[in-house]
Amino acid sequence: MSISQKLGTLIVFAVPAIVGGGIVYATLGHNYMSVAVFEILLATLAGGMISR
């Protein structure tokens, strides 16, 4: 996987991180801990896709 493909994958994961973080915050009672868990899961998934 070239560097441009890796950067593209990170950009694809950045959009759900921003939008999804807001949705999680609004739906789960304005709790930042749930947003942190969501962001950690997305970062783990993105890291796994980048490393292969």
C-alpha cells in the first residue's frame, strides 16, 4: 500500500470520526467518555487497515 493510499484511508476514517463523534455525543446523553470510546475504536480500526 503506497503512502497516498494510506493517507486516503486516514481521510476516509476522519469523516466518520468527526460526524460520528457528534452523533454519539448527542444520542448517548452528552457524555464525552462515550465519544472517546468511539474514537478509540475508529483509531484502532484505521490503524489495523493502515498496517496491513
